[in-house]
Amino acid sequence: MKNSQNEEKNGTMNGGEKNDHIFMDSLTSLSTSEIAPKLPRKIPPISSYMIKTVVMIVLISILLLCVSEVVTSMRGYKEAGDIYSNLSTNMGDILLMTDPAVSKSNKNFHGGTTEIFGTPTIPEIDVGPSDNEVSETLILLRAKLKSLRETNPDVIGWISIPGTVIDYPIVQTEDNDYYLNHSITGTYLKSGSIFADYRNASDWSDQNTVLYGHNMASGEMFAQLAKFKSGSFFRANRYIYIYTDEGIRVYTVFSAYETSTYNPYTRMHFSSDNEFVEWAKKAYKSSLKAVYNYTFKFNGEDKILTLSTCTNGFNDDGRLAVHAVLTEIRK
């Protein structure tokens, strides 16, 4: 009995030693981090220096982006200037031969549809170009337009407005998107081109022909249409010239105002002459009355030219409209 108790005691002791060995062996198989895991590293508070550094990096990034935008815009302006100034110079050499705005004294310059203009503020001109001078100019103009169309068949004419830098070829294609950012040479150009609405007839036969152009910060394209909001400018520069194969189309400005894309100022097709006349009257009444101290009469035979550009305000839908009525065609 005593022996069995001793054996049981010895067995218990030996088992304890065995368990101790197993525990120690298991410890040797563990890594230091598993035996005593590291405490999470305490994140130091963000210093004011670090905040200033981040803010500085952000500001520098914004500045570099702005500089990049300015450089890109300046490059675009230069490209537009190079393209259109060369064309304008060539066309200007032709137009200097005679002033199509000057009619001979025995001709009714204002035509039959806009006879009442109020008290004249422009001196009467007694001497005008001879028929031979006009004919020679038209021959050269048609040759120039033909040359432009060989480069780009979308060319349908040329627009020139005295007192402004507006002196550009006019193009037209199958939509109103392409020439928003393409030059007449087909290259990408932020300032785009002066283009006619694709829904208009290319022969200028519609009752209202609409031309679009960007309001560029550089003052190019249609930016200077804003000058027509000035009474003194209007009195000195009332005419818009469109050069086509048909001849020199002389338009007299009768309205300019700021509006929105929701206004049907670009409407070009009408169900009747009466509807067209009512639309023209509304366009005239929308004008700046302080600028246009003239009375215009309209009829169904009139041809109106509408120039449209953005107002570059807070409203993306803002537009500046300038309307002019055809008063003479020099052929």
C-alpha cells in the first residue's frame, strides 16, 4: 500500500516534470513578438510646421496649374492670331482698293425696307467708288474665296465690321460643334472659327442667317460685338459687310442686347412673312433704346443677319445678340 502511494507520487512528479518540458519547448518555438507583443506606436501630433508645408505644396500646385492654363491660352491666342491675321492681311489688301460701304450719291443706300431712320447722325457722302473699282474688287474677292475653299470647302463667305478686329472667314458644316474649337484649317484651336448655323442655307437666302463666334478674353473673334452697346460706336460704325460669291452684302445694325439661349433670337425659319415680321419687331424692341434712336420698318422680303456670342458672365446661358438687316448688295 505504501509502495503504491510512493509510485503514484513519483508518477505525479515525473508527469509534472514532463509537462514543464513541454511548456518550455513551446516557448522556444514562439517569436519574441509573440511572447511579448510590442505596444502600438504612439502617433505624434501633427505640428504646425507640417500643416504649413502641406498648405504650401497645395498652393504651389495651384499656382503651377494656373500658369499652365495661362501659357496654354496664350499659345492658343498666338495660333489663332497667326492663322487669321495672315488671312485678314491678304483680304485687307483687296478691300483697300475701294470702300464698299460708300455708295454713289444717286443711289438709295438704305433700300426700300428700312427707309425711316430718324434724324441722320452720319454725314452724307457725295463721292463713292466707280463701278469699275467695285467690279475689280469683287473679282479679287471671289478669287480669294475660291482659294480659301480649295483649302477648306466649308468656307461660305467673309465677315468684316469696321471699328473692330472682326475680319474673318465664315465656315459652315453639318453641326454647330466642330468649329467651336477648330480653325478653318482644320486644326484644334480654342478660339474656334466664325461659323454659320448648320440649319441655315449656305447661299444666305434665309430670312434670318445666324453666325456664332467666341467671346475671347484676347478681344478676338466676336468679343468686340460688345462695342455695339455704345451709342457713339454705333453712330460711327453701323454696318456689317459679308463678302460672298454673289457680291458684297451690306447689313445695317438695328439691335443689340443681352439675352439667353432660351430666347428664340436665333430663329431662322418662319411659317409666314407676318410671323417673321413680328419676330423682327420683337428683336428691334429688345434693343438698347438709348443706343438706337432710329425707326425701322420690316417686311417679309427682308434678310436679317444675327451675330451671337457668349456674355462670359456667371450664367453659362448668357448671350449677346446683334441683329442687322440687309440694305444693299454690291454686285
